[in-house]
Amino acid sequence: MKTTLLGGRTPRNFLRDYWQKKPLLVRGALPDFKGLLARNDLIDLACRDDSQSRLVIQQKGEWQVEHGPFVARDFSRLSKKAWTLLVQDVNHFLPAARDLLRRFNFIPYARLDDLMVSYAPKSGGVGPHFDSYDVFLLQGMGRRHWQISAQHDRSLVADAPLRILRDFRPEQEWVLEPGDMLYLPPGYAHNGAAEDDCMTYSIGFRAPSYQELATQFLVYLQDHIEIDGMYRDPDIVLQPHPAHISLAMLRQTGSALGKIKWNSADIEYFIGTYLTEPKPHVFFAPPSPPLTQKRFAQQVKKNGLQLDLKSRMLCRGKSIFLNGDAYPVSSAACRLLEKLADQQELAAGEVIAAEAMTLLHQWYLYGYIETGG
């Protein structure tokens, strides 16, 4: 099905021709889109303890970066141009932001990172740079001038607080207006500057490095393997140099480490828990007072339920992954919970078997889901 979001292209064609291959400019991707929040609403989010925000200021050719949480008076001292406020994970706070992200569900949720929103007065920006992830840059209010380049020179300005390209050479440029959107694959250099007071909605997709995956997998194995035995050397021999590490010790250690094994199930559980692990600043609030499971089931039947805005839920086979934990379930329960993972909500009147209801109530007590009422 063709959509205006992709300029009349089908998701299948977009994935084939553009995803991680080349940029795409879409005029009127969301024709009536003016944004989800106003400047002061974004500032309010930047002042929260549970949000991640940055203030980027350019002054006399120099860059300055401050990290939130901020207080309102931090913004009263700013000039009328050349600064930018960026707030991550806006989808954790606005249901409308989650609804916006759902429009991009032709990309698997396992790849989705967050919705970042930036506000900038005239000339505001974060300088020419490149990202290691895919991003859709959707224009809200105002206009932003974008320049992009496929350049291979990635040398950076020395000692700058941001990763700013030292020699940016734009190859294409446009001014985006409300509802316009620019897709950029990883590594594509770009520079955006506000033409007037404007807000940009960045839908970013996570792309962990292999080094990060390897490091975290080793952490996972640390918690999930057990190697029996203890180092022994009853046949130790006298060494002329007591400080030397013996070949026998190396061989015995190598043999023990060779017992570290993993299989496809380990990889499945690792990637499911790793990709749903909440970011360090994310916390969930249990309901107070909580409903009993019987009362919870009645509420769900009447009003439905939805994932908490901060929850991340994925599935694979008969395993459900939610906020860093794995839950093996039966086939019947899995079908229902897959629906919740896909849609991020269950409608009122949904038939829910006992196994799934028990698990849903447990998640409700953790603050991971909430009833529609």
C-alpha cells in the first residue's frame, strides 16, 4: 500500500531502494503535521528529572553543550538565535508521540530507538555531523534548511564538545516546511539550521556496534553459565623462576575457558533482553493502590490495556521480552502477547486466557502496563 509518508512509495519499495542505501526527501509526508507540542512544552520536558536533554549554543564560532535537567530560567538568558534544545525519548511522555512512531512500523521495533524533538530559533543547529544510525527528520512548526553530503572525509573539529565535521562539503540542500521529511541512512553527513523558530522530530533507529553487542553478550553469559571445578595442580614442579607463568597453568586455564559454550537460544534470549532493556534513567511506577488480579481482569475486559509509554516489548518464537526480562509462554498466550507487542495495546473485550492474564497482572504490578480506564 502506497503512503504519503514515503512519497507515494510502498514500504516494501522504500526498504528495497532507500533503507541504509540513500537519502529520500518527501514533501508533504504528513500534510497536516504541525508538531505534537509547543516550545514551552518541550522546555517543560527538559526540566524533568526523568528526561534526557541537551542545550547546544553557538557563539562567536564556538560551540557549547549543557546537559539537563534544566530550570526555566536557563532559557530566559539565551539570545534570540543560534541555540538548540534537544529532548530524547519524547515518546516516553506523550501518547501522541507513540502514535507517531507507529507510522514507522514498517521498520521492526527491534531497531527503533526513540523520538527526539529539537527546538531552535533562527540559525540554531548542532553543526555539520554524521550519525551511526538511520533517521527520519520530520519537520514540525517553522522551517529548517538542510544540507547533506555523502563525503568520506569524517575528520572532526578538534576539542569541540560535539562531533562536528571539520570540512563539510554539501552536495544537496533543501528547506523543509511543516510535514516535510528527510530520511538519512547511517554515515550520511548533514547540517540543519533553523530558518525561523522551528521544531524537528527525529525518529531514530538503533544500530549497536558489534563491539557493544559482544561486550554485552559476555555480560549476559556471565549471568547464565556455570563451569564446574576449580584450578588444581597436585603435580606442580619446582620452577627456577617463581615469577613465571607456567605452560601447565596456561593449558589448564585454556581448557576451562573452552567449556564456555552458547547456542541459538542463548543468542535469542540475549538479544531480546538487551534490546528491551530500559535506559538507565528510565523507571516504572507501580500502581497505588494496585488492583487485585480479579479486579484487574474486569478492568481489562471493560477498558482494554496498553503498554506504559516507556515499555519496550519484543517477541521471538514462544518467548516474550519486556523491559529487559524474558518470559517463555505457551503458544496460545504467545499469540495474544504478540498482538500486544505489535499494537502496544489490547482493545476492550479481548478474550484473555488465565496464563496470559496472570502475566499481564504481574506486568501491571511492575508498572509496565496500564488499564484503559
